[in-house]
Amino acid sequence: MNPLFEIVGATAAILTTLAWLPQIMKILRERKTSDISLGTNAALATGISLWIVYGVALGSLPVILSNSITLVFILAIVGLKLRFG
């Protein structure tokens, strides 16, 4: 595969994974989650879990790692939603 594509893929994985950090920080700062949809985040967590299964099936460490970290962030948001309602 072209190294440029690897760089694009790695950059995409980093950006989409770290994109959840500002949301988590905002929730922790404000202790408010009324604008967060539990259903959407539950569906997203399910989809991310399936991406991890897909990554395992392919043996793709970048897919597995980036989605595993994303899943941790999404589950943190769900946990904060349940805690702060």
C-alpha cells in the first residue's frame, strides 16, 4: 500500500478517536449531560464494537486500537450521562 494512504489512515484514526476528548472534558467541567443522547451513544458504542470485531477478523492492529480507544471514550460518555443525567 502507498505510504501516503497509511499516513492518511493513521491521521483519520487519530482525529476521529481524539475528537471525543473535548466532549468528555466539557461534561466533566459542567457536570451536565442533558444534551447528550443516550440512545445515539449506545448505538455508536455498538457500531464501534463491531468495528473492533472486524479489525480482529482482519488482523488489523490500527483498526483494533483506534476503535478500542474510541469505545473507551464513548463508554465514558455513557457512564457520565448515567451519572449526571
